[in-house]
Amino acid sequence: MSKKERDKGVAGEREVATILRNSGAVIRSLEASGDHLVVSELENGPDLHLEVKRQERIQIELWCRQAEAECPPGCIPIVVWRRSRQPWRVTLTLEDLIRLLG
């Protein structure tokens, strides 16, 4: 991965973290990685493990497997992604969506 690609990815991670913080979410950066953990404010609610991707080539299945493999126990893995000049999108399993909706 080139420096330009890494910088684009880091900028995307910061952008998503800022958007979530501005919406009132509690965000923790995970040590030694660019991943973030969104801390649930609901009693016994699940924390969210975010895998952020800002890429032109969409590889959603690969990214989902990565998020699931790196997700701490008890958390919900979510891929947050977008192409340039497109809105941010999220991908998660239907089972995890139902878990979030409680």
C-alpha cells in the first residue's frame, strides 16, 4: 500500500470518528490499529467495532471478514465505507442489525 493510500485511509478513519463523536457517540481508538470501538450508551447494549474503508474498489466481503476476525468478543463488527465523493455507508449482518434494534 502506498503512502497516499494509507493517508487516505487514515483521513477516512478520522472523518468517521469525528462524525460519530459529533453525533454524541463515545469513540475509543483501538491500540496499534486504525480501528475504532463505539461504546454503547445503552445498559447492556453491544459495543460496535468499526472497520473503516475509503477506497474506490469495493471489496465488501473481504472487509466484512476482516471486521469479523478483528472484532473483540461481545461487539458487533461493522464496515463503514465509501468511494470518493460518495456518502458513507455501513454494512453489517442482518442478525447484528436485529441485535442493535433490540
